[in-house]
Amino acid sequence: MGHTAAHMFRSITVLGLVVLSSGCRGGLTGDKFTRDGLSYRVVEPQGWRRAGFDDNDLAWVSDQGHVIGINATCTGHEDPQLDVLTNHLVIGFTDREWLSKTRFQLDGREAMRSLVRAKLDGVPISLDLVVLKKNGCVHDFTYASPTGLEPVHQAEFEALIAGFRQERAP
């Protein structure tokens, strides 16, 4: 791993504490993640390493320092709007530049997708964030990449989003 990639990985590790956090609180069997009565379908990014960040369901890291993560919160979120949930995902980032916010249908519900460029500990990062509320749960999907390399793994993130299906309410 080169100096830039190593620095990005350290920054992404901090990012994991703020945005991603993925210690795998449940289990992934095949394409199904299950924990605490919640189950959803996952399309794992091929060729990525599973990563362990605290308090998230799943995360993967590419060799280039990109991170993809997914998480569900089914209690304690008080049902805020999608905008509010998205804003919570960027707490701790500075120099935020919102490139777009788009509403779309995901798993039969309205979701919000936001593209953001920001800095974390002075390191530029591009974020592709998706937030969905379904059956009392908030699902968030994050793709964090070194700024300038955004499209490199976009297909893996698109597959994760497109393949998502919540199978059972908690």
C-alpha cells in the first residue's frame, strides 16, 4: 500500500468511526445478513476485504483505500426525515460540498442518495450516501473514496444498493 493509500486507509478508519462503523454485529450467510430479528439481502463487492469497524453491520475495503459499508438502525432513531438522517452521516467532516441530493425508490420505499465532497482530518474524501427507512429501520449505505477516484468502484456500490431487500421487520 503506497503512502497516499496508507494515509487514506488511516483516514477511512477514522471515517469508519464517524460514518461507516462495521464490526459485523450479526452474521452474513451467503447473501443474507441477519441480526436481532432483522434480515436483508446483500450483494458483496467482489475482490474487496471485509473490514471491522465498530457499530455497523458490514463494511469492505478495496486495495485503493475505498470503503463500502451498510448499516441498519431499528431503534432509537425517532423517525427523522431522510435529509436529517443524511446530515447525521457527515457529522465530523469539514469543508462539505453537497454535489447532489436525489430521491428514488429502493426496496419499495423512498430513499435519498447524496453525493458529497468533504474533508476528514484534512484529507479530501468523496462520499456517496444512500438512506432508506423501512419497517421501522433506517438503512444507510456509504461509499467513501479518495477524491478523484470516485468512479473506480461505482459498479460494486450500485450492485449493493440494487440488490438490497429487507426480508423481515425486527
